Amino acid sequence: MEKRFSTLSNQASIKKNIVFQTAYQILNTCLPLVTAPYLARVLGAEQLGIFSYTSSIVTYFTLVAMLGTVNYGTRSIASVKDDKEKLSHTFWSIYGFQALLTSFVLVVYVFYLIFLCGENKIIAAIQIITIIDCFLNINWLFFGLERFQLTVTRNFIVRILTVTAIFVFVNKSADLWIYTLLMAGGTLLSNAVVWAYLPKVVSKAKVRFKDFLPHLKPNLILFVPLLAMSVYHTMDKTMLGLLSTYEQSGFYYNADKVINIPVGILTGVSTVLLPRMSSLIADGKKKESDRLFELSLEGVTVLSVAIAFGISAIAKEFTPVFFGQGYDECVLLIIVLSPVLVIKGFSVSARNQYLIPYKQEKIFIRSVVLGAIVNLFINLALIPSLGAMGAIIGTLIAEFVACVVQFYVMRKCIKLGAVYKNTIIYFLIGAGMFFCVRLIARLSFNIYMKLVVEIIIGAVFYVVACFLYWKLTNNVMYKEVFCGVLNKFHIRNK
């Protein structure tokens, strides 16, 4: 009985932590979008482009400063969390390695500021706070101890304060330095607050330089996929700053921000299923794991197709309402970039429900590296002439290439024919929703009311069409989603 109670307690704890971790990821993506309409009007595309470019540069430095510490530290702490002495020694040795590496990176960044940074030196200098923040980032300790509530709560509070400060202190184009200071300083404050809880979980421990060295190799191994994914996303902003104008960089920054919100949601949905997939595979239940993968992939497809076609359909009305005047170029950028939601939905599902549980991380790394190379060459070819559109085309093709590689490897292990067939159906439903919304857009009435009506009609069309398809074909989604909702509210399905 005690063992059963312990198991149930652990399952509840895992579910709770998954919710907190998912909330943490979505929070980091969503809150910046709250300020986007205001900043687009106050700072303008060019100033936002400068911020985007300088931020992308400092990202490379922070990547090296942290290496794979977040993942490695979390794993290491989790393995010794029941032994206070080992926990303390492990923490201080990993943190010592992190602090040493951050010190080196800080010196290199100062060298960059003095000798290599040609323009926007003030903004670039303020961004140094982001590197200093690496000295204080010990989130991995609390992740390893499974205290996600602490990190999410203080992060939420600090982010709210940061957003409030932006509305109060950033009032004109010349306030870019204040915005940069608030963004970097907010993260610094968020991580500094956690140190107040440190004495409660670890004690002092004597560590020497030789204790740092064993952490180098495992950190480097975990750093490779992190670097590939981060550079993959940061590369466009850097190359736009180098090969095009800051205004084009600003347009890309805003379009990318719109798309990143649903990406965060899709990632959260996929992350929730990762532990269950790993458990099923560890227990040798391949049929159940395959079924769960197919179901989760179809669920992510339904969601991503709806959002992709939905964003494309309302982009013309949404852009001026959200960003204000002067961002007309973002309309086409958002439309062209929106298919990446479906591609990323497939990729995230492949990674979290197959490649990682089956310990096939190498396939994932190779696919992402290949995508990064494709992105680099397309950017070099298209950004000088097409600006932000060139970067978006590069991203779209690169994401597609990486996704194809992942599913090509998986083709012999999992039957995906039904998934592909259903994807085509959802695309047809999405296209129908798109044309339905665009018909409404031709009507002449207030743009704000029009946008609301478009969203409601589009959502109703998509949901009803999917339900009819599931019902007519006896699709598993009908039982899992529709009937599940009815049962949740104790409604009998006739």
C-alpha cells in the first residue's frame, strides 16, 4: 500500500512539474509579445532591428558561457539530490566551472566591444549585462531538485515588473538604451533572486580547480545540440544586421515574434508527453508508444495547421492593429513564415516522442546541423537582395530539410502513412478556413470588429470541419478529443 501511494505521489509530482516547466517555457515566449504593439509604435522597426542584432551577437557569447550547464547541471543535481554532502559538492564544482568559463567569455566580449564593434556600441555595451547574468544563473540547481514552482513564480513576478517598467520608462525612439537595460536587467534580477534560497538547499563545500575539469567533456557533448538549435534561430537576425538594414531586421524581429508564440505552445504540448513515451519504451511497450506517438503527432498537426492557416488568414488585418502603421511589409513575412509552425510541430514531435526516448539524439543533431548549413547558404544568397524575406525563405527551407531527415530515419520504425493522409485532409480544411476568412475580410466594417469576427468564424469552421471528418471516418481523434471532453463534463454522447 505504501509503495502504491508513493508511486501515485510521484506521478502527481511529475505531472505538476511538467505543468510548471511548460508554463515556464510559454511564459518566456508570451510576455515579450505583450509589449510588442507598444514597442513597434514607440521605438520603430529600425531601433528594434538594432536591438535584435546586438542581442543576437551577445547570444553567441552566452551560449559559450553556459555551454550545456542547464541540461548537465539538472541531470547531475537530480542524481545526488538525496545526499546533502554530494549535492553541495556537485553544485559548487559545476558552478565553479560555469563561473570560470563566464569570466573568460566576459573578457572576450570586452575585447569585441573595444576592437570589433563598429557601431551601436552603447547598446552593445549594455548587452554585457546578459553575460554577467551567466554568473547568477543557477536555475539548473532547482530544476534538478524538481522545484519548478520556485523558478516559475519568481520569473513571472520579475517579468511582470519588467513589462510594467517598459510601459513607464520607454516613451520614444531614443529610449532604446532604456529598453535594452530593462530587458537585460530584468533577467539579471530574476536570477539574482534565486540566490536567496541557496543556503536552504546546499551548504558550503571546498572545491578546487581540478574539480572543475571533469565537467568539461559532458558539458561539451550537451552543448552541441544546444548550439545547433540556438545558432539556427539566431543566425537570421545576425545576418540581417550584417547583410541588410536594421529596418529589415526589425520587420523580421516582429514577424518572428508573432510565430514564436504558438511554437512555444506546441513545444509545451509535446514536452508533456516526453516522460510517458520514455516510460513506455523503457518498459518495452513499443505498440503503446507507437500508438501514443501517432496520436500526439496527429494532435499537434491539427493544432499547428489551424494556427498556421489562421495566422495567414488574419495577417492583413492583424498587422496594422497589432503593430500600427509602417509595418505593412510584415504582412507577407508572417504569411510566408506561418508554414514553419506545421514543420516545427512535426519536428518537435519527432524529437520529444521518438528521437530522445529512443536515444537517437545524434540523428536530431545531424538534421539540425544540416538545416543550419542550408540556412546559412540561402541567407547569403537571398538576404542582400530580399532582406527579411530572404531570411524567412531560408528558415522555411532549412526547417523543412531538417524535418525530412528526421522522418526519413523514422520511416522504417513507425507506420506514418495514416498520419500523412490525415495531414493532407487537415491542410484542405485549413485552406477552406483561409478562404472563408478572406471572404469575410472583403466586407466593409470596422477593422477591429472585422478581426474578431474573422477569428471566431475561422475557428468555428475549422473545429466543425474536423469534427465531421473524425465522425465520418471514425478517426481516433473523435474518441480521444471529442468524447473525452464530453466525459469530462459528464455529458452522454449519443
